[in-house]
Amino acid sequence: MHSHDAVALFVRRIQLRSVVSAEEVEAMQQLGGRRVHASRGQDLVLPGHGVNHAILLVDGLLARFDQMADGKRQITALHIPGDMADLHSVPMPLPAWGIQALVPSVVLHIPHGDLRRLADSRPAIARAFWRDTVTDASILAKWTANLGRADAVTRTAHLICEMGMRMEAHGLDARDAFALPITQAQMADALGLTTVHVNRTVSALRQECGLLFEQGRVRVENWEALAGRGSFDPGYLMLDVRV
């Protein structure tokens, strides 16, 4: 994907939740940055290390993570093309989180200064950026609730539904057939499970809902059954709130 196409995807994400004028859309589409290729497993941001740019995903799959004292990691968010994975770093450039490329990925490093000037000069864009970070917080809250209260199969079904819904909303794929090049070990780090447990839950969902992983893609034969099994209500994604 070209860099300007990724910026256009980011603007589309903003427009899912915010009403912005044609001039404001044009201003956001002028954003640019340094194009960087990241290898599988490469850390792009480390907790406690200052940054002066935000990361916009062009191609691939990114994970935001927290790291324990013993080095173990918990994935706290997955990011797809068009996501600015750490827009939060603009007001807080010393992040407590990290960002890692789960697969070979391409990102844009967009300078904080450019984003600040855009937000300072156009209050509607500042509010739209703010709303975008609120969405990320809403997703994090849902992940936390699922990790704390939902069983393994429900957690897994919910994650698949979320990623499918987000891919569809971005115009990248359909909710029941989409790219998700994630390993079972990476899923385990996102779901708070062992790889053996992930394998069992995926097998269970294959039987119940026709969930299939094939060469980095997900296919769901019975979306309604999967959504029901995951107790999935997309309201927390804030896809139908434009203010």
C-alpha cells in the first residue's frame, strides 16, 4: 500500500466517529512521514523510551503490549492498516506501552510536531483525534473485562469478531473473511492463554461456528453463531457515533 493510501485509511477511521469538513479532511490527508520497514517481531516502541513521532500502520499487523518485570509480554491491542497505533503519544511522548510488529510490516513515522500543529490550528481535528484515542480506551476496557471475566472460548470468539468488524469498517475486508496473519502464540499473548489452550478454543469454534484459519486469513461460516458465542456487541467500537 502507498503511504498516502494509509493516510487516507486513517482519515476514514477518523470519519467513522467524527464529523469533519472537506477542508479538515484535506488537511489531514497532507500528513506524511518517514516510511519504515519493520521485520517480524521488531520492537518499534519500548516502554519508558521517549518518542517524537506517532506510528501509522501502512501494511502488516502491529501489537501494543505491556512488559512484565520478568520480560513476559501481554498484548493489549492489535492494530490494522490505517490505525495510528500510538496517537496517545502526541500528548504523552514517554509511553508506558510498547509497539511490536507481529509480521513484516510497513509504517509511517509521523512527527509529533506536525500532529500538534494540525490539532492546534483546527479544533475540530483536535476533538476528532481525542475521540479516536477514546475509542482505543474503550477497546482496552473491553479487552480487560474479557480477560478478567470471560471464558477462553468467549474471549477468542470476541477477538475474532472485533478484528473482522474493524477490517470491514476500514473497507479492507469482510467481517466473515479477512486477513489476520497471527500465530497461535501471538493469540495466546493477546488472550491470556497458553498456545495449547488457544488451539483447543479454535478447534471448538471450528466445530460450533465454522471458524477457519487458512494461510493468514480468517473465514467464518456462521458469523451470527460466532458473535453469539463471543457475546459480541460492537457498541464499544463506537462505529455508529459521529459527532
